[in-house]
Amino acid sequence: MSSREYDEGDVRVRPGRRGSRPRTKRRPEHTDAAPAMVVAVDRGRWTCVPEDQPSVRVVAMRARELGRTPVVVGDQVDLVGEVSGGPDALARIVRVGERASVLRRTADDTDPYERVVVANAEQLVIVTALADPPPSVGFVDRALVAAYAGGLRPMLCLTKADLADAHGTTSPAEVAAEWAELDLPVIVTRHDQPPDELRAALTGRRSAFIGHSGVGKSTLVNALVPAAERAVGRVSGVGKGRHTSSSAVALALTGPDGEPAGWVIDTPGMRSFGLAHVTANDVVSAFADLATAIEDCPRGCGHLGPPADPECALDTLAARGGLQRGRLAALRRVLVALAAPSWSANA
């Protein structure tokens, strides 16, 4: 038998079950994709606002190549396909941008499943009522932990000040004093006055609102964005609020002349707030002047001080005058929220 040279014609490719076209992992680069922000999520469809068309709403689906990549309200995404926002138009999300901040929680402190609530918000507005229901210090502490760990600037909004005046309950100053040493901005609102101070604090920013049911969060959102028409519930006779917001949604804040002035992201009213994903280091590291100091702490330090953490470097820093004792005490009171059982409105 004579030998011969082999060439490409001698190669036989067996066709696959779905045809003879070779499979490839190369994906389109989508260089013409339009950048957008996710403003709502509903049953496998994402409503997005293109960067260059703030008045347009585009419904999109997640592209197959993204797999199960989570996409939440506030995410920066790239869209291809029909981005005109027509009634039957459907675009595709082909990329999800890196998140600058994230608000997340778990159902409780033992739940391994982390729920991302909002992405890329600049500040977290923690809403709690001064009366009906009474202020929840435990909820605020946990929300502060989530804000510090997620890279959001926290702000406390105390609602229903008019009811507190009428009932003679806790004053705004008494509640705000709990976190005074943390330089936490505090804004007080009343039903009988427009929330002008709050609006000014939100202008030009992307702000997420968080609060447990019944504190007046949806009422505030409706006052800030009248077209939102968020459902408003009532507080039951036992002081527990009804759920009125069922999903997070980003709403455009407008200025006096109708020009874009920021985003208000309303989140569902919460009846529990777990922090299984957060460590004490995550919280302390949010403070630039303390992040370096805790590098000298022993492994596993919870930064609570004696007797739990007798060798915490924050005590050494305070002894040297580099940290005010009042500020350290306020920070540790918030850190106690990590060691305490999960906050629940039913407790």
C-alpha cells in the first residue's frame, strides 16, 4: 500500500444533534449597545431608562449568555435590540455593570441566601416613625450596618412628627441623639407640611428608601414624586404596618421646571432584616479613619471591646486620643446589632 499526504479534505466532522454547524463560545461584543439603568423588575422583565433618553421606558429581557446573573433595580446595564420603548418592543440586557454600592439583606441571620435589594444607590434614607408605630431603634441600627457595609451614605428620616406632638411621645431630638456621635444626618417630616428639606437632600443623588411597614415611607414617596401613586396602607391596632410596596422601583425626581433632579428608589416595607452576609470588619471599614486601625486587631475581633474583645485596637486608638470615646460607644452600639437576633417587626 502506497503512502500519501493527508490534507483537510480527509477530515470528517460528525454533525451534532442540532445540525452540522460547529459550536463556538464566542459571543457578540455588542459594541453598539445602549447604556441604561434598571428602574423596575417584574416576572422576568426589566424596565430600563436609557442614559440618553430619560423620559423613555424600555422593557427588556436578560440575554441567554448572562445565564442567571442577577439584575436588580439600580443596576447599570447595556441594551441591544428594540430600545425605542414602543408598546410591543422588547430589548435584551447583554451586560451588567460593576456595582458601586449594594443594599442587601437576608431573611434572618441564619439564612445563607443573600437578597440584593438595590444597586448603585448613593445614599440610604432610613425611614422610621416618631409615633404610630413608635420609633424602632433596632431597625435603624440594622439599616445602618447594611448601609456602612454596602457603601451607601446613611440618612435618618423621622416621620409623623405632628402625631408625636399630639400624643406627647418621644421627640425627634431624643431619637436622633442615639446616633449623634456618628454624624448621621437627620431630617424630620410632618403630614401637614411638604418634605422640602428632604427633597433638597435628595436632589442630584440616587437615594434608596428603606423602612418597615406603616412608618409612612410610601406617603413620603408620593409627596416627592406625585405621579408615583405608591399604595398607602394603615397601621393595625397592634402597631404593625401593612405591606404597601411589593417590589423596589426607581422613580424620577424632578425639579421646579420638570428637569431631572435625581432618583428615589422605593423598597418594599420590611418585617425582618437579616445580616448574615455582614461582618464587623465590613462595618468599621466604612470609616476611613478606622479602617487602618483595625488591622492590628486579633483575628475574629468583633470590635465590641471588653469583655468580648479585650484586645480590640479601637480601644488603643481611643486611649491615645485618636478616637473620641463617644463616637466609639455609638459605633459599638450599632455593632451590637450584628450580634443580636435578627430584627423583626413581629418581635
